[in-house]
Amino acid sequence: MTEDQQYAAVLADLCAAHHAFTPPQATTVSAGATQNLVIRQPGTAGGPWDKDETPYMVEPMDILGSRLHEACIFVGPARTGKTLGLLLGAMSHIVVNDPGDILFIQMTQDKAREFSKTDVRRAIDYSPNLSNMLSSNASDRNTHDIMFRNGMWLRIAWPTVSNVSGSTYRFSFITDLDRIPNAENVDGEGPLFDLARKRTTTFLSRGMTLAESSPGIEITDPGWKPATPHEAPPVSGVVGLYNRGDRRRWYWKCPHCESDFEAAPGLGLFHLPPDDQLIETVRTTDLEVMAKSYGSRIIPPCCGAEIPFSEKQALNRTGRWVSESEMLGNGKPKNKIASYWLGGVAAAYQSWESLVLRYLQGLRDYAITGSEESLKATINTDQGAPYMARHLVEMQNGALTPAERAADLPRYVVPEWTRCLVASVDVQGGSTARFEVQVHAVGPYLEQQLVDRYAIKDSKREGMGSDFAPIDPAGYAEDWNQLTEKVLMATYRTGTENREIKIRLCVVDTGGEDGVTDRAYAWWRSLKPLGFADRAMLYKGANTKGAPILRKTWQGKRNDKDKGDVPVYVCNPNLLSDAVAAGLRRQTPGPGYIHFPKPKHPTQNPGGWLPQAFFDELGAEVRGKDGVWEKVRKRNESFDLCRMIRAGLLRLGLDKIKDWSVVPAWLAPLELNSEIMTVEARRAMKEDEVVSVPLPTPQVRIVNRPKSRRRAVASPYLG
């Protein structure tokens, strides 16, 4: 190296430090990407990043520079340009205009290496403003770490505790979140998004966390319906993070009526035939012709006039993001998380025809082979929507839900066709300990109507001040006497004055916290002297899939030879759930149908007595492909109580009755029913009731034996 070359190298090193003292440039992220990012793929001419190609990326990109937000969530399909805009575009702006350490998190170590060597390296090499910012030290640039002249560090990593803990970054960007296997729990430390967000808190309002992905977590709740205009299904992953934010959607302006309408995820704008019809036709139809017919236009909900595909680019250029707060008329959102959800219909690099074609091909694959993989892939990555398994979709079948077919029904009053009343009790423990009670009127062929639902939360024990102590089913045997008083001795009004009907059977769950089972057995024993033992049924769910639907067992053994004195019915919850679900699916009154009152609503039904939460609980379980029912919502009491009532109907043998004109007196029509009593008789029963039956205490009888006397017997040898 000549003396001039040595001098030039030293001068370059000395001058390089000035980049670290350059103040941030007052420009937006999208403008910075336009100025600094050059996109070039092998075999293409390339050029600067152009916001006009993907107008919907401008606002999410600019949010990354906002000091009013802490995080940005972007849900969208493939071919939207989200990687170019949100990762590479943001990187180019940050490196040149607003330096700060960046953490890119890819799915795996191999994907991190691939992303570094292709996307990141090409972006830097082909963008002069970026390559000029590289550190001149060769050791400052390797596969996973890149240093720049201004001192900022770009780390390209994968989700491990060591990569998302300990270090501080101003920007944490997660890509393809729903394809990361341990995104919900990184090595036992918690969700990846929350860990990455924690890395940026040191920078306060200047820190930013990004998570972007197409949906990948399945919908497991077929009964879900959005409570607000932009609410997403209740799933985890990137869609769950979207729900935590301010929920922005991409809206187009109709060229015909100038109304705004959503470019929604899914294929709703194409107005395809219903799925049950498509399944029948995709095996024989020319899919390309069908896709061309439906995919050549969309039909907006505002005016119904067709909009051709040629208008798509213009629709995107005039489109805008609308938050849920704006939709509800509450002004600009104040959430610290800006969340976006873009439908595949708006994706810049996806034609409408191919969008429809891929879906039809996925349906054909499912119709022929039963495989849902290609169908799931196109819904997730092309449409930008979460997938619901076909057996759950088919459960919906366009039928009215129990809440939708509910009627104006009174509380405490049984219908005229009632033959008996059955109650069920679910025992809840913990800090919200209570007895959840549900009462059904039962008619011929197991037609039912909900007449009451309530919780018993207070005991008869002395509590704080003048209040009773909270009920504790696991701890206090005497608390179970509340079931005797409030359930077994309850009556409900009929349509005839001064005539009420008693509860024939009360089904009580014996599971739950430690202590509940023993207390339930003791309660049943206490009913025998009252004459109520035959009106109480102790219920226990079977643990095996192939268990019989109902099996009577004897429990409460005191030793190995004891048979047990308490009857407990072990029931198959899956078979009972199938029977309940069949009744819930039925659309017209008749055998197995369950009538429900309309849920209470502040404007539509202010006088209602049943909360909407009841119907949410009613749809809290779904049947898997293996026939096993699983919870998809936290609370399932309504469905569980219906299941227990079904077990009670089997215990009473109502399923075996062929002729309902020949029945026992307690199953007769109301005018002849032996369970009917007058108001006076009910009051007399209440006055004579035994509020608390003490549990029997073991009696030990002590027998005093006389002292044994030593007898003196003369030996025959003594003569």
C-alpha cells in the first residue's frame, strides 16, 4: 500500500465517525424507504421502493416511527409486500435517517440465515445509501450481525431465550409470527411478542415492536360472532394480537356510489355459491372457467354494482385504513398498539382470478381426498383469514343458533305441555365458589324449556357484619343444605292460578375441588330422612371415550368389604354432548328441542332475564373429529348443565317411553300431575323444612368388662 493509500484509509476511518453524530432526519418511514431502498431480484431490473404499488403499506410503515404507539401488528396474506415495506423499508429508513439497534426475529435459525443472505444482503448491496453506511471493518458484518458506520447494530436472530432476553434494542421486528412453533411460549419464559416488546421499553416512546404474519392458528369456536365491527375471531397468534390493538381495516371507495366498503379477508366480495353447493360441483366443473367468471369482478355491499378487476389498483390508491373506534363514532383510537388486518382481495401481487381458483382447487382436493391442507393454506396465505376445520364449518350449516331462535319466555313459569321439572347443579370452587343451577321443564319426547338459571353464592353461616358467609362447597358440609332448601324444595308456576309444580329430579356434579365429592356424598345421605334421596342424582363424568352413556355405581365405602351406600351415576360426557347438540341444532319444536328465552339487551330486549353470557357458554364446547368434545371458551356452564339434565332424563327413563299417554302420575299432564301442589301446600312445606340436618357422628359403645378372677383348681395329684 502506498503512502497516499495509507493516508486515504486513515482519513476515511477518521471521517467515518461523523455518521454517529448526525441527527435524525425529520421524515416518515415510507418516505425514507422511497429515498433509500432499491429492490432488485436476480434476473430483474429492479428499482426504488414505490409506495404506489402497495398504498396500504404506507400507514403501517409510518406507524413504526410514531411516538404515540408502542407496537404495530399487521395481519395480511402473502403477496402484499409486507416484508419489503415493514422490514426492509423500515430498515433502510432507520439506518440512514433515524439510527437505532434493530432485532429481526425469523422462524428458525435456518430461516434467519436465509433472510440475511438474500433479502437483507440484496437490500443493502443494491441500495447505495445503505451500502455506504456499512462499517468498513470486515468483522462487523456476518450472517447474523451487521454493524453500520453510525454505530447501530442489526441483529438477525430466531426465537430463543438468549436472543430475546438480556439485550436492549430500539426496534424489535417479528416476521411470520404464526409460523413460529414456540411463539406462544419461548422456552418457558412467555409469549415471543411480549418478550420482544420488553427489549424496547428502555427507549420509552422511541421504542417500537412489530409483529407481522398471515394467519396460521385455526378457529375452534364455530359459534363465535363478532361483538364489534372489526373484532377478529378468538384465536391466538397474530390475529389475537390484532384484537389487542385498535383494529384497523382497509376500506375502498365504491366508484359507483362513492360509499366506503371493506376489502375484507375471505371471499365474501366475490359472492360465490354456498360451500355445500360448491362441494358438490367442484369435482366436475371446469375450475378455471368458474374462477374467471367469479374472479373477474367483485360486488360491494353498498350498491351491488359490479367492479371489474381492472379497477383494483385505483381502489387501492384511494383506499384508507379505518379503526374500529372511528367505525363506532368514537374518533381517533387511543390504543398504544396499532393493529392492521388486510384481506387478500386487496393484495397488490395477487389477482382475483387466482384467489378464487386456489380456493376452488382446495375445495376439490378436500372433496376428493378429505385432506384440508391445501384449503387451509389458501385461506391463510391467499385470503389472509384464519381457518376453521370443515367439520366445524359443517356444524354451522347456515342454521339459526339457539340465541337467534330464542323467544319471549317468562321466568319461573312452565309451559302448558310440561310433564316434569329437572334441575342440574354445577359446583364451582375457588375465589368464585358457588352452585350454578339450571331448571328445565320437560315435555313429551324430551322437548324442554329453560325456566330458570341462577347461582347460589351465600351460605347460611354467619359472615362479616350482617351478611352471610360466602358459600364453600368443598369446605362446609352444611352449605349443601342450600340445595335442599333452594332447589329440591322449589316450585314453579303453571298457567293455572294457585297450582305449582315441584322439581322431580336434581342432578348434582360431584367433581371439582378436593372435598367436594365427600361433601356431596354426605349431602345425599342427609336427604334420606327427609324423603328426598330419590329426587337427587349424583353425577360424575367418565374418563374413557368408550364408557356407557349412563352407569350406576355405589360409592362411599368404609372398608374393602363394604359395597357403598351412595349411588353415583358415571356418565359418558361425549355421548351426552352429542344428544344435547342434536337438540340445539333442531330448528323447530319437537322431540329433543330446547326452548330458550331471548337474551337481555339494553335496547332490543331490556326486560329479558337471561344474560347473553348464557348463550356464549352454550357454545363453549365443540366436537372434534375423534368424537371427543373440547372446551373452546373459558366458561361452559350452560352446556355442562344441559348435559347433566340430559343424564337426568336418562336416569328417569324418559327416553324409553314410547306412548306418552300411558305414564306414571308424576309424568301426567299438568291437570293430572301428582307433582302439582298449591301455594298453601308449598308454604307449609317450607315452614316444616329441615334447614340443617346434622351429620351422624360415630357412636362408640363402651363395655366395662369385669376383672377376671384367677381360679384355683385342685390338682388331681394332690389327692
